[in-house]
Amino acid sequence: MSLSRRKKHLAAIAGAAVFSLTLAACSSSGDTTATDGASGDTSAPAGDITLTVATFNDFGYTDALLQEYMDSHPGVTVVQNKAATSNDARTNYFAKLGSGGLADVEAIEVDWLPEVMQYSDLLVDLSDPSVDGRWLDWKTAAATDADGRLIGYGTDIGPEAICYDGAKFEAAGMSSDPADVAAMLEGGWDTYYSVGEDYVAATGQPWFDGAGATYQGVVNQIEAAYEDPATGEVIAADNPDVKAAYDSVTAASADLSAHLSQWSDDWFAALGSSGFATMLCPGWMLGVIQGAAPDTTTWQVADVFPGGGGNWGGSYLTVPASGANTDAAKELAAWLTAPEQQLKALAAAGTFPSQVGSLSEESALNEAFAAPGADGTPSKAVYFNSDTLGTIFSNRANAITVSPYKGEFYFQINDAMQQALTRVEDGSMSASESWDQFIADVNAVG
Amino acid sequence: MTFRQRLGRWDVKYSPYAYIAPFFIVFGITGLFPILYTAYISLQDWDLVRNSGTYIGFEHFTWVLQDREFWLSLRNTFSIFVLSSVPQVIVATVIAVLLDQNLRAKTFWRMGVLLPYVVAPVAVALIFSNMYGDKFGLVNTFLGDVGIDPILWHTDVLPSHIAIATMVNFRWTGYNALILLAAMQAVPRDLHEAAAIDGANAVRRFFSVTLPSIRPTMVFVIITSTIGGLQIFDEPRMYDSTGTGGANHQWETITMYLYNTGWGKFNFGRAAAVAWILFIIIVGISLFNNWITTRLVAGDKPAQRSSRKKVSR
């Protein structure tokens, strides 16, 4: 009796104590087979190699696209491993970055780029005269380390426009024409909020989805919000810009917000039932809206964004230095991120190009948005009642001027801020109490 | 002594150890080593990627013990544990009694009770978090129809714990009911008959015959649900889209705190310290359980077993 009981305890104890380590072990032993084929093959004759590309969600790299590369590069086999989510990819990336076992070409997301930058010495320097000027300047700047090494080739970006519900605008006695809406909202955040107040006064309905999503648009226009770019020191608690952004967003959301936290079940449901009139809308959000509300026909896109331009999201391709064929991998990454390939990816998966060359190809961009979904769903152009989505997002991309500095702690501090905003939105704390809690959280960072 | 003899002697002497060795080798690799390695990492400022760290003593432990989030997550863990385990054991017992009656289509009912256990926890969490939506959820829509104000499932502490406890109960009640049912069926029917002849009604028979007879099984059920309750992770993590336990840490449990510290903030040294604190808590509670159990089953404790020492040779 006593022995078996003790064994049970040990099992429980072991289970609890090794929790995090088991996760680490799992991810470091998983899906290495394809990679091993490449990195273990050092004796293979040059030109007869297998390259692995690890992506997540959907980068739009179809089998046909990869086949095209293999046809033009005899002796090279390209295999793509797709992780389900960006978070899975992040876990895998950091578990193997030091010890080896990553794919030859690894995709990373801008959200965890600051964390990757700390380990830029473990990645291949991809800077090359042939790709100079290929991307928007701020896109390249974010992936260049202090020594001037470029560690990632830009794939897509998330230039932000405003999505709105045309039917709701008409019900409030406003024009629902995209050009009129753009003209009406042209200006800073104050304009966006004051039009919202008119709307709320007319209808009694919420203007935007939530404080968190709106704040994200504001903070991405602040050059250095949370950390000092020169020293890396955390300045979030003392930065007047951050406090001002917090104050303005919480003040506006008291009357204008539907108080929904982004990606919650309620938020998705509200997209379908038109729970709010407008939302900040990066290019990839179009797919999210269409997916959550396939039967709604009233969503439209206006070529405008408060305060000019803003970027939300986007990815890069990196080449880990531990790979066996880093030169070939670099060549592949450069090819995949060339403007022509990115346009194909846009058509396949809606990933909006970060390449200057693609942004000027307006007709090609518009065409890509007019391509119907693989499963027969209507195209974005049909769903959002617009033939010029490509032009709109290209304009939005060119309007982006600020490249916000994101350091080692950006993610954690922004998380604490999002939680602070949620606490105000759900009424569990007043704006000032929640700010104090945010300050306490920021002081605990590090 | 010839070699053969010596071989035979070694066989008798050492073979038993060889036979039980596989368990201990596997345990050493998957259990003991990680525990010790976690202890080592918890004293370091650890960098996962470069796989190295600098020694900083017990700094992580003092930091964690002063962290408001840690105490909140401890509170949440115990609250969810009580809200799930207590009703679960009571309801499971009632269901087991009902299944113990002479029902038609016995197997059908028993399988039905076990069905929720087969559903993947993540699927359960998805379904329930949809039901418990604050604005468009099934439960609040129903409450609204009856004229009750909507409950803020993702804002208020207790409602969020109740919602999560519901998921846990949904999954585990039937499983525990079947274990208790098995124990009940082993109770000799003569006892029930004798009690009935003595004039005891069904309720009296349950408390005086059934319950004392299934006490060891009951203890087992309580211990397993305690351990499960302290390690609860899937359900609260899937409860909202961020998986971090709420804006004000309303439903962040201690295993989530551990996960968020490690994989969210990439602070593995501190996560290892949390793991060790959790380890100590579980050891403590297991000892407490042990003490309670010996009290509870003291009545039917078997006679000395230690006399079976030294069987070999």
C-alpha cells in the first residue's frame, strides 16, 4: 500500500516538476526528419540537395510555386513544413535556434522579431547588393542588427486601412461610398473619434470594436514607445506618449467602443452580426472578416487611416547559420521574396507584399484580390464590393512613415498594456487604477 | 565454487534488480533527471537559445514569492480545484448509485456516462467557451430570455472559475462514476439484503452499507482528482483566445503561470523556480492526503505487511 502510494506521488511530482522541460523536449525532438535529411547530407555532391522551408499559417507558397523553383534549379529539392500557428513556430524556433535542427529557411513573424534580433549572430547575414532596395525601408530596418547585418528577407506586411459596415453608415444618415468615407475620416485620431461620436449620437450603436485593437493602431505610430532605442532601457512607465495614447483611447472607448476584446468568441460573433461600425483593418484582416461573417455583404474598405499610415503584422524569412546549405538557402529565400513570387503568394493566401516592386503593380495587386478562394468562396473584391483593394492597400503601405522601435521587452509590455485596456473595457477597474497596475507590471518586467 | 555455481548465485542475487531496472531507468531519464536539472536551472539566469546561464542563487524564488500574479494563480488553482472536485465526487457518487440499480440497457447508460471523457479536452473547452461568451454566448442568451442580467464570465473571478469547473466536471464526473460503480458492485448483496430485512430504507442503506464499503475507492478518486485539479491547464488555457488567464489574471492557474513565464516571457530560470514551488506544494498536499487517508481507512487497515521483508534466499 505505502509503496504504491509513494509511486503515485512520485509520478505526480515528476509530472508537475518537469512540465516545462517536457514541452521543451517535445518540441526539440519533433519534426526534425525533413531537416536532418538536409543537414546530415554534407557529403552529397554539390547541387544535389534538399532545402526545407518552415512556414506557419499560410504564406501562399503553393506546391506549384516551389516546383517552379525546382525546375529552374536542377538538383535542388524544396520541402515545405507548415506549422499551424505563429506561436507553434515561435516555440520551435527558439527551442532549436541554439542547438541546431531548424529548417534551412525559417519564417518568423514581426511580433517575435525583437526576440530573434537578440540572437542575430546565430543567423546568416542576408544583405546582398542584388536585393538592395527591394523592400520598404522600414521593413528592412527592423531586421537589420546593430552591426548592419540583415537577418531576414521581408515577405508580407499589414498596411492598415479602415473597414466599415456600409449599411450601418447609411442607417446613421452617412454616405457609405468608400471615397466619401475616406474623405470624412481623413485626419488624425481626433477626427476618427469625433465622427464616431456623431455616429453614436445618431444611432446609439458602438463605433469601433474595442480599445485594445484601436490602441494597437495608435501605438504603432509612436517611434519609441516602451524602450529607448539607444540603450534598450524600459521607458514605458515614464513615456508621455504612451500615457497620452492610453488616456485618449480609454476616454474614446468609454462611449465609442463595443468593448470587445479582439479574437474573443464575442468579437468573432460581432463581425457577423455587425456589432460595430468600423475597425482598423490590415490587409490580412480581410480574410478574417470574410471567414467569420461569410454571409454578410455590407463590409467595405476605405482608403484612409487615422494619423496617416500604420503597419500591423508581417513576416520575414531567415536562414539559420547552423544549416548545411546556407548559400543555397539564401538563394531560395531571395527567390521566394522576389516581387513576382510575392504577387503569386498574395493571390494564393492574401499576404500583402512588402516589396517596393510589387506595390507599384497596381493592376496585378487588384487582380490578386479578385481571385476567388480555393474552396469556391467569393473573392475579396466581390465580398468587399471593391475592384481597387490592391490600390487601397498599396496607398496605405506607402503612407507608412514610422517604424516603431521594438526591443527585447516590447511584447511583454504591450501585453501588459492590452490587459490594462481590457480591465477598463470590462469594467473591472477604473482607467487610473488599471494604469497603476500597468506601471506595476512594467516594473516587474525583466 | 565453480563458475556455474557462482553464476547461479548471481542470478538469484541480482536478477530481481535487473527485472525491475527498466522502470527505474526510464524513471531516471524522464523523472529524476528533469527534476534535478530543473533545480539547477532555477538557480540560474537561463538563456534557452544559447543553453547557458549565470548563477544567481535563490533570486528567482524570492521574485516569484513576491509576485502578485503568482499568488493570484495559486488562489485560482485552489478555487477551481474546490469548485470542480467537490461537486464532481458528490455527483459521481449519485450517478454511480443510480447506475447500480436494475436498469434496462445497462451498457448503454454506462457508456453514455463515459462519453464526455472520450471527447478531447481542447474540443470540450472550445464548445464551453462558446457557450460562456459574455455577449453572444448560449448561457447568457438563455439568462436574458428568462430575465436575468448577463453574467460576465470573462471578467468576474468566480463566474470564470465556475465556467472552467463546469468543463472539468463535464469531462471527469462520468469517469469517476464508473470507478465508484465498480466498487459498489463489489459490495456483497447479502449486506444490503440483511439491512433491508432489518428495516433500513434505501437512503439509510446507502449511508450505512454502500458508503463505508467503497471508502478505499472513494479515497483513490479523491486523490486522483486532487492531483488533476492542481495541474489543471487545458481548460483555463483554452477559455479565451489569448490563453494567458484573463486581463486581471482572473483564471490563470499555476501551471499556466509556469507556462507563460517559460514560453511567453522566455524566462526559463524563473519558470523552473515556479516548477519547484509547485513541486513542493504538491508534495505537501500529498502528505496531507496521506494523513487524511490513513485516518479514513484506519478501520480496515490490513495487518502488518512488513513481516514479508527478506523473501529472497
